[in-house]
Amino acid sequence: MKTLTIFLLAVLTALPLSLPARTVREFFADEPGQIFAIINRSARLDMCDYFDAGQKVSVENLFGNGTRLDTITDLYMRLHTSETHIVEIRLMPFKSDTIIAVIETALTPAPDSHITFYNRHWYRLREIKPFKAPTINDFFLSSTPKDTRRELIAGLQFPLIEYTFTGPGFATLEARHSLRAFLGKEVFKSYAPYMRPTLTYRIDGAKIKPLKP
């Protein structure tokens, strides 16, 4: 028994202290169906293989519709799961762990997004908050009179916000309000002088932090 214990300790000591790095396509292939239930593992791998061969093709999903992979790197991917739905995945490696950030965008006439975070085993992070999502109030310029701001916000029933990863290495998150498309050109004229069109954030380890306008 003592010999066996010494042997096991030697094996454990020889193991690497950190987990091997994994690419986004590996996490994509292993996703258990919370996001990609309509795309089986074989179809997911086919899309990656076609992309590597220089082809952006639509792979049939379980609904009979086409799913297209637009972009893939080691840390980021973007795909259209349908004509009205986009999914972006950005890995956030930090220390010896990884957070998986997933943006889902509904391509309605006024696009709307939400972002969800998972650990490396695809368990949703509920207590850890890597990102404080903006509200429509955050888009108003600080110079906006309080009464004007209050009045304009009161007129918004559905303040839609779109997210996307941008920039070198897709390390920047951009939030855009969709008020122009939702309200229409004429109504939005009363909002435009008081609002910035975008808010910008950057990935910093396990956090997504705002950049000053």
C-alpha cells in the first residue's frame, strides 16, 4: 500500500498544474445543447472543416434551415443559426481557467442582444458577474438635462440594445442602442442630440470593463 501511495503521488506531481488551452471550436463542438440544440455535433464540426477549407457554406440544422459559420479564430467565432439569429462566442482565458462569453442577437428590424457567461464545462455563471450590462440610461450624454432625460426615457417601452465583439483579437465589446430603427427616423430626432450611439468595453482577464467615451 505504501508503494502504491508513493507511486500515485509521483504521478500527480508530474501532471501539469494548469489545464491545456482549448480553442473556441472545441468548446463549440462540446456545447451540450443549451445554445446549439438545433445543430448536432457532426454538423458543427463540418462547418469548421468547410471554413478551414476556405468555404462558408450553410449546414442544415434540425429545423431544416441553414446555419452558417462566418468567422472563427482560436478565441472567437460568429455564426448565423438562422436568418434572424446570430451567436457570437468569445473565450476569456484567465490564469488557468476560461470563461465562455456568448452573445445572442435577434435580427428583428431593431436588433436586440443578450450576453450569457459560462464556465469551461458549460455551466452558466450566476454568481460571478464578468460584465455589467448597460441600460438605455447609460447612452445619454452627461450634459442632458435631468427633466429631458426623464421624459425621453419615459417614452421608451422597449429599449433594445445590440452587442457585438469587435477590434483586434475581438477583445472589445461594443454596445449599440437600436432606437433609430425601433422609433423611426422622425421620432428619433428628439433623442439623437442627447445620446451617444455606442458604448465600448474591453476584455480584461475575467472581466469586461467599460472604456471612457
